[in-house]
Amino acid sequence: MMDIKERKFKVHPQVCLEQLVPEDHFYRKVEDELDLSFVRDLVKDYYSSFGRPSVDPVVFFKLQLIMFFEGIRSERQLMGQVPVNMAFRWYIGYDLDENVPNHSSLTKIRDRYGVEVFQRFFEHIVELCIQAGLVWGKELYFDGTKVHANANINSMIPRFYHNAQQHLEELFNTQQNPDGTVDLGTDQEEVRYGGRKLFQKYDGTRITGRRRNVYRRKADYWVNKTDPDASPMSRFTGDRAKLGYHTHYVIDGGKERIILAALVTPASIMDNTPMLDLVRWIRFRWRLHPDIAVGDAKYGTVYNIVGLEQDGIRAYTPTSDFSQKNDFYPAHHFQYDTERDLFICPQGHFMPLYKRSYSEQRFLYRADKKFCNTCPMKPKCTKSKSGRYIAQSFFQGILDRASAYRETEAYKKAMRKRQVWVEPLFGEGKQWHGMRKFRLRRLAKTNIEGLMRAAGQNIKRLLKPRKSPHKPTPASPMVLAISIWNSFFA
Ligand code: SF4
């Protein structure tokens, strides 16, 4: 028999939110196992000692975590769901008849905290992971992924026009305070806060001294009106370019795959560019001494390999073989004579040192043009009328050592591990936590979003049920010592 459900609601005077949320609910576990009271210390400088009571910072971060866990894409959407979801209400500690914070307050609080607070929040979560023995610290895995920006590529304007407009706005918006100081524009205001140097360094502008500027990037001349920090990124599928950013992760080689560093840069910054800065930051911040750093061929630049090796870290990265781009004899057909410092070509002619290129950090060896121009093998060797060149890096010894790793079983194992280590974390972020597209705009805010997401992914691993407690790792005693030291001098 078909039933018709009557809509009739009784008044329940004895209802308690504590009883309405099931004992085994996910947010009960988060509340029991993750104490967020530390955030009050992180943000205490942003509050005055008098005035209207604010939204509790713990509540703010709990709401950020709800956004992460539920894949909610805006504060407005979040605050539309919190009042009607008992578990959310219970987690943030607001009773059924209490008014929850307004979505606009959350946006203002987020902007006031800035990247610095979110960076410290992320770091505290990594610290908890280290204390729980989840970080091994001996292997670092690098990767980056493209994330779409919240802007349309059709609204691009010339960068010169944008910079001129910005300059005028700053000029006329600048106000002098009664004490003689000057209020800076929003972007300059952000620069004042410390602790964000890394993301400011990789803001999309050309980094001098890293490589020759052999081609002009579209991002050098065009800028998007809606999100000036986003830059065009190519698509593998052949579709039109989209605007976006790169999210860079450094993952620990331990079983739990904890994210040790997260950085968002404009898409015009290649994956390999911030590698050395991230390694050095991790070593300094977590007092880790990794043995190997693993990345794909994009990370195998001379700059990265030499930097890692000089830091005492084995660079497990393939390198691109550009010698096979044409049909000429590749460099390994030429024999190097260490004693005489010259190459011997396949026809047995000497190629002495021709010049040192300090801008490209390499030696150039050249065969005599009188041999080359009469050589029967010339069509297979060079088109140059001045003879065949061979280039050798200033750091060839280090590069040879790194290429010798590629024959070892440890290298092959690390490469196999890399394939299943980092990509699933990006997959998880894109599938469940809105990592396909940033909801916020500008570099500072996308970094906030990236750090919050990385912190959330670490929290998931921290809260994962385990049969037996983890054994202490090389990382944990050191971090424990740092925490005790910090609390002693706080
Ligand atoms: S072209 Fe010049 S460098 Fe090449 S094999 Fe002949 S002589 Fe040697």
C-alpha cells in the first residue's frame, strides 16, 4: 500500500546537540584527536585587547577544515550549510539556537591573517605529524601540478597598460596619516609581513641568472585583468590555453607520505624552479638531513643537480638528452682526454678548449675548421663552417656522478616509488578537495588555499586509525627538542 507522509513537526523541549551527533561521527574523531587551541597563539597579534568579541580563531580554522573535508568552494556556501548541519554545528561548538558567524566575517578574517598565519598553521600540522612519528625524513619526492585560476583567459590586457593603471591607482590612493606615515596600496601592504619570502620570490617575474631568456613568454607582455598573477598554461589535449598556477609539493618518503612543503606559483614558473629553495627550507625548518631528492626529468637541470649534490643530497633525477634533437653525432661519440684537456672527434682530430662561457657556465671545445670542412663525415657531424663544438659544464664531475646513480638499483627503486608517491596526493586533492581550480584570486590568496589544502591532507593522515603506534623516526626527536626549546623561550 502506498503511504503518504504527513508533514507534522512536534516541539521537542529536551533536545541536546550533544546527543544528536552520533558517537562515531567523523567530526567527533577530529575534535577528539586534533586540538586546534594552538591557533590562538598564532593570531594573537591580530587582535586588540578591547572592543567587540571576534569570531574565535579556533572556530574560524574549524570552518576552514569543514570546507576542506566537504569540498565546499566558498565561505558563503559553507555558512549556508553550517546552520542546518548538526555535525558542523557541534564541531564548531554553536548550539542549535545560536547564530553562526556571517560568511563575510570569515573572508575578512582570512584576509587579515594573510599567508603568514596559514603557513604557520601548515607547519604546526607537519610538526604534529613528525611528533607522531609519521615523517621519515631521508627521502624527498618532488612534483607539481597545474591548477586552473578563477579567471578567464579572454580578459587579457597588455602588461604595460596594467602596470601603468596600477601605478596611477597607488599614486592617488596613497594617503598620509596624522603621524606622517603613509598607507601603502594593498599589494605593498602584503609585502610588509614577514615569512612569505618564498612565494614572493616566485611571483612570475623572470628570475635572472638561472637560465638564458631565449624566448618571450606570453606572461611577460600580457596580464589578466581579473587575476593578474595567473599566467597562461598549455594544455596537453590541444585545447586552448587556460590561466592557472602551479602547486608544488615536497613529499616525505615515509609510509604516510606527509607533505613537508607546499608552494603555489604562477604557471609561468616551471616545476623545477623552486626545487632548491624548497629543499633548503625543509632542511632548515625541520632539521632534516635527506639522503636523496627524487624528481622527474623536469627537475634534472644542471642548476638543481649541482645544488643538491653540493648540499650533500643525491640528485635522483633523469635528465633530458638534448644531443639527440638532431641527427648529428651525439657528444658521447667524442672522447675526452683529461690530461691534455681536449676532446678527440670520431675522425681522431683534436678539439682543444676554445672558450669559457661564464654566462652559461660551460667550456666550449672546437675542432679546427680546416679539418671539419674537408671531413667526409661532416654531414653527420655539423653544419657549421667554423668547425664542430662540444660543450662541457663547469660542473661536469658532479653531473657525471649524478648520471652514475642512474645505473644503480636504488635509483631505479626510487623512480618506481615516485610514480605512486606524489600523483595520488594530487589525484586526491583534485577528486575530493577542489584542487582542479582555485576559488580565490591573486598569488597570496592562492597560497593560502594551497597551504590549507596541504594541511588538510596531512591531517587526514594524522587521524588515520593505526593498529600499532609508529616507531620513532630520525625526524621526531629533533622536532620534539625544537618544540620544547620554543615553548621554553615563548
Ligand atoms: S666534422 Fe670535424 S669534428 Fe666532425 S668528425 Fe669530421 S673532423 Fe671530426
